[in-house]
Amino acid sequence: MFPRTSKQHDSIMVLVDRLRKVLHFIIVKSTISISEVAQIFIKEIVKFHGVPKNIISNRDAEFCPMFPKYFLHVWG
């Protein structure tokens, strides 16, 4: 964790586009939920690059199976 910003952000979410060799660094709160990750993903990634074919995560085993559910809820 990092020192808190004025908006209480204290962590950095790193998104890597291996095809385009692009990194996205997004400041977030350490208590971010899966639904918030989905919202940020759509706002910051899908908006500019489209929907990815696959997603690889280093989060816990519960994250990857649940992310598409939240992604579709936010997207649809």
C-alpha cells in the first residue's frame, strides 16, 4: 500500500495488454470490490481497446470465475 491520496486511493491496479505491449496504471483504494474492478476495466480498457479475448489475473482463485459475471452485469 502507498500513502493515501486526497481521494483516499492507496493502491495501484496494473493492467497489462500483452498484445499491444501497453501497461495501464490506475490508482484505486485497497478495499476495491470485484464489481468496482469491472467498472474500472470497462471505463479504462474496453473503452479504448475493446473486449479482450481472455483475462489473466494474479488475484485469488475466486476472482477469475466471478469477474465475467460482474463484467457482464456492468456491461449489459
